[in-house]
Amino acid sequence: MSGYTDGHRAVVQVMMSRGMVGEKELMEMVSTDRADVLGEQLHLIGSRLTFLSLEIRRITDPEDGTPFWCLINSKSDPFPKLGSPFSKQDSDLFKRIVEAIVKEGKVSYPEALALRKDMVGHVTAESAEAALSLFLSSGWLKEINKGEVVMGCRSMLELKTYCKDVFGDLVHSCTLCSQIVTYGESHKECGAMLHTYCFQRLSESRTNPS
């Protein structure tokens, strides 16, 4: 693909509608099996989105290492407004869930829903559950271990600066990948925290040095 083509525009449409797309799917869209080629194409696309304060960044899932590319808001306001499906109540609930995750590492599904009770105005259990389902399906949050809620890949990328500004020393960065880590593995010698996948990579590199 040379120059900016209809193929690039198709990628933009997918990224705008979904926010987070798997690397394998994007490779198929740009007809390549090379991650470096995909990165070049997404860099070209990203250069056309800077005037909207949008960026495309890569991240790996902290549980299994699956690579994703996310469309994120580069403005100081961490909660995107462009094409956002979230209401003000949804955003308020989301902020409360993020705060609980930062402080506790992860929260149960019922605990996340219960955070609606302290919100201004009447928020029904049904509307809170619908919002939580949307957060999970769009990659802002992730469910692990059948019922525990943690930060999703989109939040890890887009809310990193926000969380550090708001929560200070409560926010930790993974020693290996430098992304936010709220749960995972703790290094026995120094106490540093790592994502589950990053810990596995580190352990494997020490067991089988190249």
C-alpha cells in the first residue's frame, strides 16, 4: 500500500467504531503478515488523526500477550467524547470502578455494580449492568477469573497519565512493559510488580537465555 488509500480509510472506520482491534485482524485488512509493515501503515493513518487529538497505539494483553491496537484520545481529558457511547452517568460509574481497581487491584462484578449506590441521582441496577457490559465489550475493562473486573487494554493506555495524576503512588507500572499494573506477579527479590504475561516472559528468558 503506497500513499493513503481506501484500505487505510477502512482501517480508520473499524478503529473509530470499535476503539480496539486485534493485530491479527488488522494484518488481514492491510494484507500483510509482518508486524513492522502493519506498524508503518498504522503510523501513516495516525498522522492523519492528530488534528482530532487521536492516536493509534499498540499494547499486549497482560494475561495472555495477545497484541491489540487502540485508538486513544491524546487530550488531557481521559474520557473520549468523539463518538462516545457513554452517558455522563456511565462515565461517573466508570471513574468509580477505575478508582476501586487502582486501590484494590481488581473488583468483583457485584462490587463494581454496587458503586452506583453512592452516585448522584438514581442509577438503577439494570442501567449500571448495561454500562458495565459496555465497558467490558469495548475493552475499557476486562473480566478475569469468572467474575473479577480489571482495567482493560484501552484503559491501560489511555488512563495511564490520568491515574498517575489522580492516584499518585497507588499507581504502579509493570517493570517489563511500563504499562499500568494493578494485579499480577510480584518479584520476590525487589517487590516489583509485573503483569502475568510479562512475568512469564521474564521467567522464560532467564530459564532459556538466547
